[in-house]
Amino acid sequence: MGKWIMMAWLVFITVVNAESLDGVPLYRLENGEGVPFKLKDDTTHVAFYFSASWCPPCRKTTPPLVEEYQRMLDQEGMPVEIVLVGSDQTEGKMFDYIKKYQMTWPAVVYSAGGLVDKYAANGIPHMVLVDRHSGAVISHGTGLSGIEEVVTRMRYFSKVDAETPFKAGSFLSKYGVLIAVAVCFIGIFFFQKWREKREVKNL
């Protein structure tokens, strides 16, 4: 019964807020559970962060992003909110990933990830900076350098004035990065296929 109520709620808020990101259900991990989260009134932009625990480049990108988020919290107001879009195979694994890397930002409700598929790329880590009210894409990037570019653009809105440029981390060699990104492209392909099969099965 609870599952059907949740599905009805997701459909309702999606229809009501079809032209804004307010129709995307969010939650934040608190004491091991996903607690419903609403964007603050002064939040004008959302940075969707497509990531997963099994992705090596994601594990390099996440710690610097956590530090950047703390700098954002130290500012007055919250004009930009980072939102995780998990690409792990289960909600539990996504929660473990959030807990391990101490991500305090919200996430798209796991079962509603399809609502933001239009912002996804063929690989992860991927970040998209979006206007909250219109849904228009301001900036997007995939991989370490792509994330760096988006965060640099994001700082214009978040008002973070760091002394050094944002760096998403690095591997020991250029070839290590290429191999890791290729692995994540393959991984996200199979994840999408698995999710499509699950959705068809649940119909």
C-alpha cells in the first residue's frame, strides 16, 4: 500500500511542477534514512551530480566536491544546491556511498531518477548546472575536467570566492584517466539497461 502511495505522490508533484525542478522529489540521508528535502526559497540553480560508488573517477571527484559544498554552506544563503543522482544498482549502495564520502547535499529519490534522465550523459561522473525554475541548462561536463568547468561556472552563482581553482582530483597518468572513464561509460550503459528491465518488470 505504501509503495502505491509513494508512486501516486511522485506522479502528482511531477504534474503540478512540470516546468520547474520543484517537481523532482529529493531526500537527504539522516541517521541512515532518506528524509524528504525541499530546495530553499533562495535557491535559483541546481547542480545535478551523476555519480556512483563503483566509478573510480567519481571517487576522485566526490571529496573535492564535498569541500566545495562546505564553502557554499559558509556563504550567506544557498543560491546553488548540489543534488546527487545515484547510478548505483540499489538505493542501499547509494546510501552507503553518501555516508562513506560524507555528502551532506540532497539526492534525487532513487526510484525517481528517471525524471532527470534528460540531463544525463553517456558516462559518469557528470554534472549539469540547471536553472531551477525554467530547467534550462547553464553548464554541463563529464569526467574530471568537465566537472571542474561546471564548478567554475557554478561559483558565479554560489558566490564562492576560493583562492585556488577547483580541482576534481587526478590519477597517476593520463592513460589511467582514459581507462577509468571508459570503464564508467560501460558501467553506466549496463546500469541503464538494468533499470529499463526493472521498470518494465514493475509495470
